[in-house]
Amino acid sequence: MDYVLDFEDLDKSCLPLAGGKNASLGEMIKTGIRVPPGFAVTTESYLLFITETGIKDKIFRILDGFDPKDVKALDDVGSEVQELVNTASVPRGRGAPPEIQNRTRPPRPWRTLDSTSLSARP
């Protein structure tokens, strides 16, 4: 399984693998727009993380039945899911895959993009 994909290797065909924002960054690079170097964590590795940490079912319970048109509910649900992800421990014996570890050394400025609408808040 690929845990990460370079922005340069992404395009609109990669939407299911890396999400829309990351696929768009790849498309921008292909048209010559300057984009800072980076990589996308794949949706498959995210699913592996939420499954192995035991938070997948909790996330689905939180999302079950909420009205996405209710901005307050969306904010509350987003905060709950974000808290679960931020406090989940990486399962014992697992760490960041080498391809992620190698891309984050030496320490340098970085930015994460969250492809869920739950985090698109001011």
C-alpha cells in the first residue's frame, strides 16, 4: 500500500486516492503553477489509521443522523471527530511509515490539508 503520494504524481484521476485538494495541487503543478513541494497521505492509509486505532465506528456513530445543513451541528460534529483523530494513539508496533518519516526530516515548515468538509470552518 502507498501511504503517501508526491504532489507531482497526482492529477484529477487520483481523487479517490488522495482527495480533491491534493489532486488539484497535482493538476496545478502540471500546468506550471508553483506549488511548494509536498505529499499527500492517501485515503487508504487514513482508513487504516482510523480502523486500527478503533475510532472508525465512533466516527460513524457521531456522523449518523446529523443534519449537514445545520451549521451548528456541523461545527459540533467536526469538533468531536477532530478530537477523536487528534487523541488517537498510533497502534503499538506501528509508527509513521518510512516514506513519511523520510519526507519530514530534516525538520522544515509544513502544512496539512484536511479534505473533509467538517474542518472547513473559519
